[in-house]
Amino acid sequence: MTDPTLSAERRAAVRLLVEQERGHGGGLDAQLARAAMDMRPEDSRRLRALVYGIQRQRVRLLRRLEPRLKRGWTKTDPRAKAALLLGAFELTASDAVPDRAAVHQAVEACRAVGGGRLAGLVNAVLRGVASDPEPLAPDRDLEPLAWAVAACSMPRWIMRRLGRQLGPVAAAAWAEASNAEPPIFVRLRDEAPEGLSLQPTDVPGAWLVEPRPGGPVHEWPGFEAGAFWVADAAAQAVVELLAPQPGETLLDACAAPGGKTLALACAVGESGFVAAADRSGSRLTKLKDSISRIRPSGPVQTVEVDLLNDPPAGPYDGVLVDAPCSALGVLRRHPEIRWERTSSDLPERAAIQLGLLRSVAGSVRPGGRLVYSVCTWTTEETDDVVAAFLASDEGADFALAPPPPSSLDGLLDGAVLRTHPHTSGFDSFFAVRLQRAEG
């Protein structure tokens, strides 16, 4: 029988981890929301800290677990894996739980998911983890990439690529920043609500919430009243790159979940118009909810459409393509992504991104502008996509344009917006502004 003292957050965490180890995980945020539906707020917060902490420390945990598994990690039952990760995390990366309690709770968690016969294995392995010192990570100064793999739980293929692009030392700094708890940035509809402490950033209109209020964002002062919405400062910089003006007609081609749509609608005002397109009806529903809460000054029309196969008509003064991508630039917000991506995914994603640009190009009016952005840093999805578009028939009328005069200068690499958490404190984003020739 399962020990009734097993905490609610551990019970939920081990169930969620089992699904992930079986490859049925899906979106971690959605899983956590479902798991926490009937939980007390404090239990929900602890659940999130456990699951995200395990994702951020996975390599570090496996270095302690794998040597103690005779059959190896891949052949171990998913129920035991989940309990071992839970226990190893509390033994290794948390000082809040005594070792004996961490082992006991992990064993009971294993039983809670039907792994009673595996409880002895979990108990023995975790007792070994508790009694032996943690292996040292490689020396950061001598082997920065190897250090990042071990200390920051980054896949080797990611660090090899980043090492080539940024250099080993900068890549290690990126890994450290990308494995930390992320800051929260907001954009205001009008005035800042009382009770929310906001600090300015290098992006116009983007505010850092510091210090943070307690509790989840939807309980913060002003949220229900639509005073603000959450969006990383780099994502807000993309909107600044498009430079929406009052009265303009704009298209947000990959709109959901909608932070950029809201900013565009506020900028164009009552005399403007924003079309918000997305192929996911469920994600558009969330965008509609945000529109109802924020009530931007400009009108927004949501459209469920697959723009790869159904090009928009236009003409639009400006089009924003914040394309679906590998999302390797937002690992601090979605740490599980690093384990879901491989380098072989990149060509397919790049093909979709190029297809979207070619599809929407004709809807940009002569003299209008097109902004392409992705929350990643891989060459295949950034510079290579832009080069391929400009070399295509659809991109023949476009040219790389300098960003509008603004305070974004410190975030620019020439005419290209590139941000990273270890330099700007923002997520890793890439964006360019392309201008269509006059008719």
C-alpha cells in the first residue's frame, strides 16, 4: 500500500515523469497545468519547481544514477526512472529535504505509479547516491563545453554547435544563463498597476518585474483587469523592429499565443487593423481570451488558417512572421525542449520557415516591410532561411533593411537583432526587417 504521507506534489511529479520517460510527455506546461488543477497553490508551485528542476539538472542527476544501474538507464523501467530522478534531484540539488526523507518519498512515489516490485532498486540506488560524493564536473576554464554539458545539463550536440558559433567560453556562459530561473517581463496596456514593481529595460515598452509578487502571474495586481501581459523583452523587441504605426494594417502570420498581436493592436490604434493568423484553433482561443482581457485599442481579427497552403491576400503595410522553430533560445523557460530536439530536426523546420516567408511575401504592399523572427540561434533557422528567401522568386523584391531608429542598438548585430540570456538577459532571439521595393 502507498504511504499516505507521500506529498501531493511528489505524487503528481512522478506520474508526469513516467509519461515523459515513456515518450508520451507532450507540452510540459500543459501537463503541469492539468496535474495542478485540483492542487493547493503551494503544492502546485512545489510541483513546478520539482519537474522543472529535474529537467534543468538531468545530466547532473544521470551522472550519479547511471553508474549504479547494472542494466543501464535505457533498459530501466520508466517507473523506476521517474522515481530515481525525483529522489536524485532532492538529494543532489535541493537542501530543503533530509536525505532519508528524500529516499523514502522516492520509494513511495515509485509504488504510487505501480512500481512496487521496483521499490528495492530505487531504495538501493538512492542510498548509494546519498552516501557517495557527487562527481566533479570538468574544469570550466579548461573545458568550457564539457563543463556546460555536465554542470548545466546541456546536450552535447547543442554545446558543439554553440561553441562553433559563439566560441567555447561564451557558449558556456550561455548554457549557465539558459539553465537558470528566467526573469519575467511584461508589457503594459496603459499605466502600471499599483503593487507591481517594474524596472525599465533596453527595449522600449518592455518592463522587468522585480521584485516579483508572490503567487502565480494571474494573481498579480492588475492582471485580471488587463493592465499587462507577459512577454520576454526579446519578443517585444521583435515588435519594435516592425515599428507599427497608428492607422496601419498589419498581419501577424503566426500569432498564437498572442503577445505580439496585442502589442501590434495597441500600436495601430482605433484607425488601424491587425489580422492574427494561426493554424491552431485551440491556441487562437487562448489569444481571443487575451484580447478580451487586455482590450487593445486597435481591432484584431483572428483567422484559423495554414498559411503554408493558403497564402494571405493583403495588402498589408507590415507582416510579422514569428515562425515555429526549434525554440532552443527559450530553454530557461521550457527546459524540457533540450531533450526533445535533435540536429536532424533543423532542416525540416527551416523548410517550413522558408515556406511561410514565401507564402506571405505577396501580401506585403509595395514599400511595406516584412519581419522574420525565431526564438532560436541555429544557423539553419536564422541566417540561412533569410538568405534562401532573398534568393527565391518570392523574395526578389525584398532587401535587408536597417532597423528603425530606436534604443535597440545594443541588441543588434549589424542590421540583425540577436539576443542571448548571457549578454542581454533576454531569451535568444533572431529577427530581421525586410523591405519590399516600391511598385
